[in-house]
Amino acid sequence: MRLLFAGLALLAAAPFLHAQQEMNVQQVVDFIRSELALHPGNDKQVANYVKKIHLTERLTDKTILDLQAQGAGPKTVQALQELRDETANLKPPLKDSTYSPATVPDNTLSAAPPTASLGAKAPPIPPPDSVTQQKILGMMKEYAMQYTQNLPNFICTEATRRYIDPSGGDAYRSLGFLLSKVSYHDGQEDNRIYSVNGKLQDMDMSRAVVGGGSVSSGEFGSMMRAIFEPSSEAEFGWDHWATLRGRRMAVFNYFIDSGHSQYSISYGSSEGDMQRIITAYSGLVYADPNTGEIDRITFTARDIPKTFPVTSAEETLDYDEQEISGHPYIVPLYAKLYMTAGREKTKNEIQFGNYRKFETGSTIIYGAAGQPGPEAPPPPLPPGKTEEQPASASKPSTASNPFALPPVPPPPPGVKPPQ
């Protein structure tokens, strides 16, 4: 079996929401967050719309409190509470629709010993006002649209660890690893595999799904740009503050419908029977609130047709600073891809490294010092490089003030100014 994730892109949900009144909890949350970001002060109008919604899942107090903390007005909250009472006998959603590190319950109270203590939890940082949100989003869009134009010509190595669980659980077994050379020249990306499980090869990335598994493409700019393309009509909303690799990040959620999406999923066991669809997708974008620099994007395929073999696809892509020819650039660091087809689940963990200037005839020298040879991939990244940490008001970041906007235009996307 062969899974091929080829993907990218997105769209706005507002027309859909106003035309359809039967919703699940996630759709209600997305709608309210969008209205808070794009039309602040519409409490009465939002409340009137919420009253017309027929929910197909149970609405919980936590979801209402989270939306209230993110700016939902009193009339909207009251309408949501009425929905909560109406849906008390329905099944709850499978996922927490308003989850963020800032809204995780504090379970530090122990009920057993008489000396139980309550852990002090720093208060979450309140969301920025709507004007500030729009300024940050504007910088993010400018950064994304110019990102590839400011990248130099380079080559790097891509190491992909692949895993599979045929029973659909989380007991993954290894499918081995792929090593490939990625060349980026005049805005064009080329990815050639040179090692499969330690054996030298020379093949296109699209042929890598042998013996099961999945691959992805688009990490070098196109996945980022597709979210912010005007033709994608992406709908954005505030999500939460976060800390990523020691820096304060403003996190926005987004949604792009299938009519405006470039996000595709392909499935097949051979070149001749490949099936391909374009789906809606949503996710989060993490960015520096002072410059718009994007350091993480998440992607989740939405509304996949039930007749399609792949039932879910998710990816997280991290960017970080790497030096190329003595200059710092923001380039892909790490990606994680999950896909499900039937009972089979696959997971890819992808590392990018060994960036250097592209020159005519550039090659990978196997086993050279500082380069991953064909025998094994590089060691996994430490957790501090990939794990999100909460952002609290009691621990302000010295690297970036979430409420301050730059007095001068940000540096060119893809390039960090000298420290």
C-alpha cells in the first residue's frame, strides 16, 4: 500500500456559516473566533446568530469559558449557555475545540492526602485587542508572501524517519528512514532520495512510499504562502500566546475551504491506481508579534470524503534560524506528519539540516564530517527544539513583547538582522 501526502492550501468559512445553521462545536468555535477577530463589537449580532444554531454535539462550560476569555461578549455568552442547556443530553465532541496550553485545567490539587496543596498557576496573558491582532496578521501576511523571494540558493539534507501501526493505534513500528538532498535554486525546490534504510539510492521523493508509509512536500515556502494567498480566502482568528524555542509567539488559527484550497492528498499502491483529492484544511500559525516571522504552522485536513481511503492527515512544520554562507536565515527545521487509511496509521518525523550555499554541481559527500552519511539519519532533536511551552503573564519574554509593535518596518522575510 502507498500513501502520498503532496500538499497545501485554504479558504474562508463565513459564507458557509451564514448559510448553514446545523453545526458541530468546532464550527461554532471557529465562527465566534472569526467574528471576534474580524468584527469586534458585534456581540448582539453574534448572539442572535448563535440562537439560530442547531448543535449536533454537547457544548461544555469549558468551551464557553474559553471563548469568553478570548473576548466573547455577554450576549454571546448567554446564547452559548442556552445552547449548552439544550445539548446536555448529546455526546461531547471527540476533541477539545478551544484547546490551547493556556486553557489546560490545573490538576495539581491532590484529593487523597489531608495535606493536599494547590499548585500556583501563573495567569494566562490576555489576548491583544482587535487592532493589534490585525497589525500582527498584516506583518505575518507580508512575511509569508515575501518569504521565498528572500531565500538564497541552497542545498540541505532531509532525514525522514517513517513509522506505521497496521492496527490503527499508537504502537508504531519503524519502516526505516530516508535520506535525501533538497536543492533550492531560483525559487524551485528539488528533492532527490540518496539513501533508503542505509542503502544508496537515486529516486524521486514521490517513489518513496514503497512498502507502505507516506511522504509530504511543500515545506520550503509553498505551504506557508498558500495560507496567506488572497485566492485562498483564509479566515483567521486569535488562538493563544505560546513560547516556542524560548521566544514569545502569537498564535492564530485559520481555515480554508476546499473550493479555495491547494492542499491535496494522494493514495495508491502503484502509479497507475493513484487517487487524489483536494480538501479543506485548518490549523495554527505561530509568529513573532513584533516582526511577523513565522516559526510554526500546523495543518489538518478537513471534510475528507467518506469514500476516500485516507481518513485523516495532519502535519506540523517548524522553522528556525540556520546559517548559510555566513548569514542567518529562517528555514525548515522539523516536520511531523500523521496519516490514517482504514485501520493503518503512519507517522513521519522529518529533520532538515546541513544547509549550505547551492553551487552548480553541488553534491552530497557521503559520510563527510558534519554530514549525515547513508548509514544512519542524524540524532533526533532535543525536546526543547520542538515542544511548545505555555506563555504566562508572570514570565514576560525578553526576546519579544507581545503588546509592542515595531516602530520601523520588520526585516525582510527569511532573514534575521544581526544581533
